[in-house]
Amino acid sequence: MRRITPTPPTLSCLPGLRSRRAFLKSTAAGAAGLMLPCLVAGCTRGPGDRYIGLPSSRYLGDVRIETNVVGEQVFTEGPAVDRAGHVFFTNIPVSKILKWNPKAKQLTVFRENSHQSNGLLFDPEGNLLACEGEAGRVTRTNRLTGEITVLADAFDGLPLEAPNDLVLDAEGRLYFTSRPTSSVPRKGNVNAVYRLDPDGALHQILREPEVHRPNGIVLSPDEETLYLIETDVGEGRNRNISAYDVLPDGAVTNHRVLVDFYPGRSGDGMCIDAEGNLYVAAGLHTLRGTSETLDTRPGIHVISPDGELLAFAETPEDTITNCTFGGEDLRTLYVTCGSLLLSIPTTIPGKSAYRPNV
């Protein structure tokens, strides 16, 4: 593995922070990272009312910059934590999977030529599952040998289009989202959610037009509810989190919209705690030439199973993409955000499935 020497993190200006220099003077930042306060009250961007007065400290601590990825092309995504506590995440445009050792404060390249891997996940045996967007496949890397096995790369005789995020249930069924890179799929498959059963059978359980642009996906701790983010930036298209009941055979039913982010930027990735609350990476600091507005503030949104916004922590730069639980007690939230890997202490641990058995 090639070692990357971290450089001092770069911060975008946050409300109330005039400059990076002013921020550094106002914190007790040290070698372990920089601390960002949770900014919740007094927001003047967009409607903002739902952010005022949130009891965020009941759920989230201060935001810490773990490391800064340096390069001409950086877009971080897909964090996942192994049994030893190492954080794996992707830099999509340069097709790399990176590995962060939070104890040694060391960033290395785990894999070159990752086929623009996006979402990552460790299975109970410690093998790394990856959504390889460019190759149109979902793979498993053996923990001991490094051998890569293709789990899914086609449906109904046609290649998959840009797998994005994934979640595994206790029965060994793998749910993943897939998003064509254009409005007209090259080979015929559309925006969809798939379920891969342990016997290798692949099922398309949701598809366009019932879903527009599926993205982050998680299961509730009891695995009776599937949550799905949709992130279509088009006018009038879905930007929400939906919930579905999961039937014993793995099919889904009883669709309902839990949170509607429209007209702001929707969530991207998310994870879930042991009590069933969602931790959603959503929002923008600045407009990016789409129909999205700034109504959704940029940061981690903690949302109850009933759709209530419980807490919020603002993140320092665009674009916040995804999060997962790690740490010795699963009370550390790792967040990919632009060129940064962040961490946030949480009072509630992540659901137990986030820690591999080996």
C-alpha cells in the first residue's frame, strides 16, 4: 500500500467564521484534528426554521477533521470501518479506495483502479463489498487473500448501470441501488434497487418510475424497514427518504415518504443507530447549477424513525456525501465531505451490524 502524507485540512467559511485563520484562532485544534462547533440555531439560509433550537448535543458532539485528501480531483464517498477500526473510503474521480488509520493518523491507498467505487461495506466475515460504478458491478474482496469476486454485474441479461450504495441483512441478502449515468441507460437497465440473495439470484425490487434516482440505502436494526434516499436534481423529481416494510422473503411493500428535502439538496448517503435513528448526509453551501435550492443546510441530519429532525451538525465544505459508524463502541460517526474525512462523536451507538465479526 502506498502511504499518503496528510497535509493541514482546508476549511470553507462557515456562518459566523470569517476565515480559516479566524477559525483556527478560535479553536484549540491540535494534531488530532480540528473541532467544528455544531451550528444549529439562527440560520438565515432558506426557511431554516426547522434547524432552530434543536437539542443537537443530545445526539452529536463536535465535528472533527480527521484528514484532508489532496489532489487535483477529489470527491470522497462510501466510508466503511473494519474490525480494527480502520476507515475505508473512496475517491471516485481517480478510482481509489483509501484507508485511514485513526490511531496512527495515517492515510494510505488501499486500492488503485477501483473502477470508480462508490459505496463500501464490510460483511460479517470482514470482506469488503464495493459498488463499482464505472464497471457496473458489485464485488467482494476477500479479507485474507485479497481475491476479488464479482457478486452482480447484470440483470435480465443486461449489464448493471452504476451501482451506488448497499446494505446487507442477517440472512445474507444484499440490497443495493443502481443509477444510470445518463437519462437513457446505455444497455437498457434503469434507476433501480436490487436484492441479491445468498443463492446468487438477483431481483429488481424497485425501478423507475416508482423511484427516480436511488442513492443511500439502510435497514432498520430489526430489519423490518428499508430506508431509501432519492436524489434527483431535476425540477419536480424525488428528493426524499422513503420507508418500506420488508417482507419475510425480502420483498418490500407499504411505501411512504419519511422526509421530503425538496426543493433543497436531498440526502446522499446515510447510516442508522441502534435505536433506529437515521444519520443523513444532505445539503449544500452553494448552488451548483441545478434546480436544487439552499433550503437544506449542509451537514449531518439526525432523523427519527417517524421523520422528525432531532439534531444537526454543519459540515465545512461541499459536497457532503456519506457516513458510517465506527470506533471501539460504535459511537464515532465518520463522514465523507468534499476533500475531507470527518468524525463526530455520537451519544447513541450505531447498529451492531456495522462492526464485522472478524
